[in-house]
Amino acid sequence: MKPETTTAIANREVKKGDVLSVARVAGIQAAKRTSDMIPLCHPLLIGAVSINFELGDDFVEIEAQVDTVDRTGVEMEALHACSTAALTVYDMCKSADRAMVIGELTLWEKTGGRSGTYRRFVEDEAVETQQPVEEV
Amino acid sequence: MKPETTTAIANREVKKGDVLSVARVAGIQAAKRTSDMIPLCHPLLIGAVSINFELGDDFVEIEAQVDTVDRTGVEMEALHACSTAALTVYDMCKSADRAMVIGELTLWEKTGGRSGTYRRFVEDEAVETQQPVEEV
Amino acid sequence: MKPETTTAIANREVKKGDVLSVARVAGIQAAKRTSDMIPLCHPLLIGAVSINFELGDDFVEIEAQVDTVDRTGVEMEALHACSTAALTVYDMCKSADRAMVIGELTLWEKTGGRSGTYRRFVEDEAVETQQPVEEV
Amino acid sequence: MKPETTTAIANREVKKGDVLSVARVAGIQAAKRTSDMIPLCHPLLIGAVSINFELGDDFVEIEAQVDTVDRTGVEMEALHACSTAALTVYDMCKSADRAMVIGELTLWEKTGGRSGTYRRFVEDEAVETQQPVEEV
Amino acid sequence: MKPETTTAIANREVKKGDVLSVARVAGIQAAKRTSDMIPLCHPLLIGAVSINFELGDDFVEIEAQVDTVDRTGVEMEALHACSTAALTVYDMCKSADRAMVIGELTLWEKTGGRSGTYRRFVEDEAVETQQPVEEV
Amino acid sequence: MKPETTTAIANREVKKGDVLSVARVAGIQAAKRTSDMIPLCHPLLIGAVSINFELGDDFVEIEAQVDTVDRTGVEMEALHACSTAALTVYDMCKSADRAMVIGELTLWEKTGGRSGTYRRFVEDEAVETQQPVEEV
């Protein structure tokens, strides 16, 4: 991602609108419709969804957190939210920066449920705690 | 992705079903519904969609190709198809391999349209020509 | 709304079909898909939905009632049902009466839930009790 | 609508997020999915959609403009966009201001198409020209 | 289908509502969303849809007609409309008549398009001309 | 259905792809979205869905089984899954065999729920036990 692109996003100067704001709504909507798009995902009633963005020099980091009281995990909902938010960022910036890459989408942490708590590497978690959190 | 996972996919031994077959359908359906999920995408009538998979030792490479005769580009449809197919692979294999990463989603080539032809680096294209193509 | 329009609706003479019958189905379907359309609405499982119409001289009054046993309120579902039913009436009558206005959509009564019972002004409620109720 | 509510919207202090930004996305998405919700609406490919808001002391005025090159009118798409944007404003502000009323949804101007140009009363149009236009 | 069931449908006495009216709306909506449900169906813009019902002693005959100016056939849209209308009839009558069978769904006639005109057996067509046509 | 068609399906030689595999995904997706398509169906959270196919000489038999822990029956979900899977088979084979008929869709067995167990005729059940079951 070009530094000009992240600067334009930060300054809300992208011609198609406020990128992070639109991407957040897209991510929330996607979380709710995950079982529509992923064939073997169970439909479930998600509770809170939050999508957080961190703007780097040449990247946008996206983190989604999804809660449920349902009988099954919601990691697919969180991944689908991130993925759709990232595609929305791409779509809104692509006329100025066609070579953007969407990368490294993965599960970070899962708690509760039958399969117990899962956490990715500790050094990554250190990065996570530095993220500003905007609650929707 | 663990080598055991790609082996299980190749041998159609994943418990949830034939992974690539389900992922292909998911990708095609996603291509058709891109403007439902990406807020500022124009609705358009896509023509042919093909989703191709290459199984590596520890990865699945996914390539989507979308055609249209409409007045606008379909790169978002192709990216959305790849992304949804990848999430479907993740979903079907996640109980055995939770640490999978979905990565490096990007536009490879775009032809036609007002903005002319776009191609990513030449050395990548060499890889592309080695892919087996399964037409849907 | 022109008196001719309400007369045509009452006599089932509108060319596009039986207006209230189609509007009722549209309202019920809309209630079920509220969280698809309103970004920050939680998905929930609604129970009974009833949409009732009262034909006046120059207006159609629409009332929706939605029940749920879920953990959250369903006023958005009821408002979405009314709004979609009203747009359906507009759509089916617009070729003869383009100047129709859809107005005064509001919450009438809410019972149960954490926030307790809410009721709009008492004098309005008197009108409500005169409505014929067609249960779907 | 309480003056406190419009002030909170203007200052982006509503707890659920940036109200007008979310409502704009909801309106655009709704315009694209009108034929899904209104039974006798034809599906069509809409072009540009813009949703504009004017904040008054105790109201939010919403105006949607939809273009198409298709064979039929898009007034239902514009009305559906306004209606969904208004419901989104209601949803995001309802915990603080339950008595809000959504009102006076109507067609303002339609140009092109077989049925020719339609304009609502001239004095209303004067108001329209004072609206700040935020293009999406 | 029990004769009591068709009588109840004809007299609009089914408890869940006016069966044919709801089934007609369901069929029209289904025609518009065919490519959402049938994976390899191309999305296309359908024009007029009409769903016609003939009530027999112990059956409801459903016929759908779909027009398009698009580049491809709409037989799947017509079959999907019939199928969904039939399921709606089943759903609304099932509490009184659980043993109903939905049967003999097939393409009757197709005109235009690259593959030319197709017509099913002539003796069946004789039946078709006796159907009352209710245009939506 | 022509014997050539069932042979082509069995040998995975149909030009549009692996028919039963695509039809299974279509059926599962349809089960999840039943209340979107059938107006008076309640939305509910389905659990496991399995779609099984038996290839005869000149027919494909489709059986869907749907489980739920919800408060209401899921027979509409099972019928919708079968119906959509059958339409998918039709769609993928129609260029070679336009005269196919989709027939005899009915409820086979329902257990649990307020209305008790329902079973269709015993002689049919004998056939059922011979079906190969492919679990998704």
C-alpha cells in the first residue's frame, strides 16, 4: 500500500468517502451474514461485533472481535468481518493504488466453547495491545 | 497450513466434505453477490466465473477469473470470490489446523475497461501458467 | 393520497394486484430481514408478526406488531415492517398517484425487555383500538 | 427529535458510532437491494447513489439521489435508501430518544424515462438548493 | 392434497392467510433471486413475472411465466418461482394436511434465445389454455 | 431423465461440473435461507443438514435431513433443501436433457416437536433404508 494511500485514508481525503467508517459497517454486516456466504458455517446469533483499524505507514491493520452466547464458535464471523472490511478498503482506494495486497488473515484468539482457548504466538499479542480501540 | 491438511484435501478425506468442490461453489456464489457485501461496489451482471485451485505442500493457491460485458471492472468480484473460497477452505479444515493463514490476496491481471490492461510482476505470471485449470 | 387511490385499493382494482395483501407479505419478510438492512441491529429470531391496515379516505394506516422471546427488543423489526409495507403500497399505486407521502412512522408501544414498557400519547391509543385486526 | 440528539449526532458523540456515516452506507446498500424487499419492483442496475443529510435543530433531513441508465425509473430505490437511512438514524439514537418520528417521505424530482419529468412544489425546491451536498 | 384443503384455499379460510396471494408474492420474489439460490445460474434482469394458479379438487396447479430481454434463458427463474410458490402453499396448509406432495415440476414452453423454441407435449398444452390467468 | 444424463452425472462428465457436489452445497445453503424465501416460515437456527443422493437409471433421488434444537419444526427447511438441490441438478443438465421433471417432493418423517412423530407409508420407508448415506 502506498504511503500516499494511508495518508489519504487518515485525512479522510479519499474521493469515495471515509474509508475506515465504510469498512467498519461492511465488516459488521459481513459478520452477521457469514453463514450466507460460507456454505458449511452454521447460522448463529452474534452479539457484539467490533472492528478496529490501525493505520501504519504503508498498511492498514484490521482486527475484528465477535461475541456470542451461542453453542458454537464465531471465529469464521470474525475472519469474514476482517476480510470484507479489507476488501472495502481495497475497493475504495483501488483507483489510486491498484497493487495493494490483502494479507495474513488469521485467527488471533478464541476463548470459550468446547475446544478451549486458542492463542496465536505471544510476540504478536504484544503488538495487539498497542492498538487503539474504537468501539462500535 | 500443515502438510497433513493439504494431503487430506487432495485425497478428499476431510471430514466436512470435498473441500475444493465446496470452496469453488462458495467462490462463484460470492462473485455474484459482491455488491451486497462491499458497500460502494456497483451491482453488475457477471458472465463466466472460474475458480482454480493449486495444491502445494503446505498451501492452497486460489485463482478466480471473472468476465463481464458490463460498463465497469470486475476485479472486486474476482477478489471477493477468492477471499470467500479461501475462508471456506479455512472453515472446513479448521478443526484439524487452526493456525492456517489466508494471505497475499491481490489483483493479478485486468483487461478491457477504461483504465486499460493491468498486470502484476512478470515472474509471478510464470507461476500462473503452471496451474491446472478446472473450468466450472 | 388521492381518494381514488384508496378506493381502488379497497376494491382490489389496482392494476398491479391486491395492494394490501402484497404489502402485508412485504412487511413480514422485511421484519425477518431487519438486521440485513439496518447495520447496527442485532440479528434475532422473531416470533409472530402481524401487519394491520386501516383504509381512510385519503390514507392507509399501517400497524405492525412483532413478538420475540429473544434477549433484545424488536421495535426496529416492527418499524422496518411498517416502512417496507408502506413503500410497497407506494410502489403499487405510484403510476396513478405519484405525490403520495409516507409519514409519521413511529414506535407506539413496547413491552417487556430491560427498558420496561413504553407507550406513546394516550389520545393516539384511542384511535388504535378502532382498528380492524387481520391476523396473518 | 430532541435537540440533544441532533447535537450528539453533529458532534459524533452518539455511543453507537458516527450516525450519519453509518446511515449513508445503509442507504446506499438499501438502494442496491430494493427489488429484494419491495415485491413488485423490477431488479435493475443502479449507477451512482448519493445520500445527503441536513441537520436541523430537531430533525435530520435526508435526501437520496439515484441514477440509472436502465429501462425503468429508480424512484423506489431513492425512497428505499431514504427510508433505510432514517431507520438507521432511529436505531442508533433510540436508547436516548425513543419518541423520534420518521416522516414525510416522498418523491421530490424524477427526470428521464417514459413518464417525463416530475417535480414537487416549487417552494420546497427552494429549500433543497440550500442543502450541503456530501457526495459518496 | 385433501379436498378440504383446496376448499379452504378457495374460500380464503386457511388460518395462516390468503394462500394463493402469499404464494404469488413468494414466487415473484423467488424468480428475482434465482441466481442467489442456484449456484451456476447467471444473474440476469428479469422483466415481467406472472404466476397463475388453478384450483382442482385435490390439487393446485401453478404456472409461472417469466420474460427477459437479457442474453440468456429464464427457464430456471420460472421453475424457481413455481417451486417456491408450491412450497409456500405447502407451508401454509401443512398443519391441516401434512401428506401433500409437490410434483411434476417441468418446463412447458420456452421461446426466443439461441436454442430456439421448446414445447412440451401437445395434449398437455390443451389443459394449459383452460387456465384462468391472473396477471400480477 | 435420460439414462445418458444419469450416466454423465455418475461419471462426473457433465460439462458444468460435478453435479451432485454442487447440488449438495445448494441444498445446504437453501436450508439455511428458507425463511428468506417462504414468507410465513419462521427464521430458526438449524443444526446439521445432510443431503443424500441416489442415482437410478433414469432419476436422481434426493433426500434431505435437517436437525434443530429450536422451538419449531424444520420440515420446510428439508423440503426447501431438496427442492433447491433438484433445481440445481436440472440447471446443470438442462442443455442436454430439457424434458426432465422434478417430482414427488414430500415429507418423509418428522420426529420431535409438539405435533409428534410423522411417518409416510411403510412401504416407502423400505426403499429409504437402501439409500447410501453421504454425510456432509
